[in-house]
Amino acid sequence: MKISWNDFVEECNSCHACPLAETRKNVVIYRGSVVAPVMFVGEGPGANEDEEGRPFVGQAGRLLQLLLDAQGFSEKDYHIANVVKCRPPENRVPTDAEAAACKKLLGKQILIAKPKIIVLLGKTAYTLFTGDKNAKMTQIRGSFIEKNGYLILPTFHPAYILRNNNERIKLWQDIEVARRKAEELGLMEPLPAQPDMPTSRPGSR
Ligand code: SF4
């Protein structure tokens, strides 16, 4: 069954499949391009995202954007989403039941966005895609897993990098791995020169 983006957005906006619907201000669906070669999946919206209705617009999102821009990603190249579309109170980790309730919508979103590469930002997204709750991000990050025709790349969540800036190089390297794969598959143009990792803190709001 083919579903249109507009119908999908309507379905998300009217969703009450889990208790997070009760406390949300906005359903947070995506930013970037509706159809894109690379999809990034984080955990869930925070306060800024809930307010604006767009994912990764707070401090962690600005760090991600800083790295994406430096790696030459333009808006047409990515589609950014989360495991859950409504903000968990106090920014807690979504429960298994909440993640499971929202999985159907994320599945539809992936079918519409048609990414070849899916970058999982953090453990919650990794667990949703693999069922593995015990993996250590330090051990699994940066290597592709092939699943259902998608190339899945786990890495750190940018919020973790904000708290552990000495690990920024790892997120940077993993974004580069995703970019190089996209180039290899003819989905992105190669960069004219090897970029340097930005070392600045993302700007505050
Ligand atoms: S988090 Fe997902 S499943 Fe829960 S109400 Fe929001 S859109 Fe629906």
C-alpha cells in the first residue's frame, strides 16, 4: 500500500497510540528532505523540539547540524527523525512500550523517505532496530549492519557528545563513514577536499 506524505503527517498528528500523546505540545516528525539517501534516527523530542515540532533543533541538534554541514550534507541529503514522535516527560528515555507503539509510524516513514543508509543515533534507536539491549556503543559504532535492504550504522547520540566532547571525533568519523558510503553508492557527490572536524561548541539559542 502506498501512503502519501500528507496522509502520513495527518496520521502522526492524530496519533494517541501511547501515553506520550497526553503531554505533548507537538508531534515531532522530521526535518530535512522527505525523500533522502541518508536517514538519522535519534531517541525522542526534547523541550525545544516539542515546542517547534521539529527534531534535533536544540543544543544536540545544533551539534549534529554542525558536523553534517562540515561533511557537506545539504538538506536534500538527509531525513532526521526519532524513535518516538512525542516528548517523554523530563526527557526520560522512552519506555519499550512507547517505542513499540511508535515503531509502526517510523516504519512507514522509512518507506516514504526511502533512505539507503540509516544512521542510528544512540542506544535507544539501536535497540529498536536490532532488539539488542546489551550492546555497548563503543563496540558497535561505526560498522554497517545490513538489514532488510538498508545499511544501518550505529553511532553516538549527539547529546552524549555534548557531555563528552572528547568523543566528538568518533561521531565525526561515523558521519564520514555514512557520507563515504553514500558517495560510493552514487547518492552524494564527493567532497573536493577532506574536511576538518569543527571543534567549536554549537551556538546557544
Ligand atoms: S509517541 Fe508515537 S505512538 Fe506515542 S502518541 Fe506520539 S506518535 Fe503516537
